[in-house]
Amino acid sequence: MNTNRFALAGIDGYRRYLSPYKGFRCAHAAFFGGPSCSQAVRDIIEQRGLQDGWSEIQTRFAACRSAYAHLRGAPGRSAWLPGRSGVTTRGVCCCGPIPIPFRCG
């Protein structure tokens, strides 16, 4: 199995077996909307490959960490979620090797 297929299989396993238990949205998706980090990274790997897309993947995870910091530190955090005011968002940020739990709202 080549590196790209191994990485995609790992993402698929994460999405199938772990993501449902921690919440389906990462902080980036909760803050900005759009695809979760797992979907965005999966798309990058499919389009550019793991090696060629590595800097873009790192940039995405950095943006997710930043979104997590905004969500965690913002007063009235639910107001930061476009179209979701008053809704509680929970999950684990998929920013690198250590999952970071978050709860907003």
C-alpha cells in the first residue's frame, strides 16, 4: 500500500470509528463552516498527494488550532458560529497528533 492510500485509509478509519464519538465537526468547520479538517486533508491528499500537499495540510491544521483558540476564548461563543447562534457545538479538534476537546455555546 503506498503512502497516499495508507493516509486515506487512516482518515477513513478515523471518520468511521472515532469521529462519531467525539462530534463530527472540527473547530475549523465549526468556526468557518465548510468541510471538516479530515475532509479537507482527504481532498488535498487525493488531489496533490501526501508529500506534495504536506505544507497545505500543515496550514489547514494551523487554521484549525486558531479557530479552536477563537472558539474557546470568545465570550458568547455560540455567536461566532455562522447561522448557529444559541447552538452548543462539541467535538475534538483534529489538529495534529493530540486531540483537543472543545465545547462552545
